Amino acid sequence: MPMTEDLIATSTITIDASRSEVWNALTDSDAAKQYMFGADVRSDWRVGSPITWSGEFNGKAFKDKGEVLQADPGHLLQYSHFSPQSGQPDRPENYHIVTIELVDAADRTAVTLKQNNNETEEARKHSEQNWNLMLQSLKKVVEAKK
């Protein structure tokens, strides 16, 4: 079944920190391990550079991959993501695009994350739940540094 661009998972949160503080956490491997479910995230965060996520989930090792598509420090991060655990072939149409936008909200930062290419409404809801958990963890990590 082909995936669709119409089923976009969206998650938002407001973090009591500056955009630069949130950006630093998004692009720091040590911080990412704390809010990305223990995954080891590696990238230099430059457009065109690879990203890998590796670790263990439910007792099973994984290594996901993607590429940085846009990186505007303090404003926008966009990357592709593919998980071999999806059971899909490693082809462009089976990658998700994750877009994270940071916007000033008084003295805080509004974070909006969108993930496209969800196969079904159920998959979209599942992605949204995961991203909500991740953003809540990101908020805790960033605000704990203040």
C-alpha cells in the first residue's frame, strides 16, 4: 500500500528556553540520547549530511538512517528518516520527512514537529504519540539545564 502525503503527524510544545537553547539540544548527541528514547544520534547537522539513530528497542538492536535536508540554526531542522524495522524496502518513497520549527513565544520557544508519509490514520496517530513523548522529554532536558 503506498504511503500518502496527506497523513501528517503533528506535535507541538512550548519550552521555557530560548530558540538557541532548544536548537543546541536538538543537535547535541548527548542530549538527544536523553530525549530520543535512548538512541545514539549522530550527524554534523549540515545540509546533505547523513544522520543515524542506533540503539536497542524492545530488546532488539536497530540502526535507522536519514539525511539533513534543511538546517537553519535556531529556526528550522528538516531531515529524512528510514527505519529498516518498518519492513519496507530502502527506497525514497518509504522515508519520512521530519520538520521541526522553532518560533519565539514571548520568552519561550514554541516547537512544532511534523512527520509526513504515514501509511494509515492509525500510523499517523502512533507517530504523533511518539513525537509527543519525545517533545515532552526534550522539554525536560532543555529546562533542566536552566
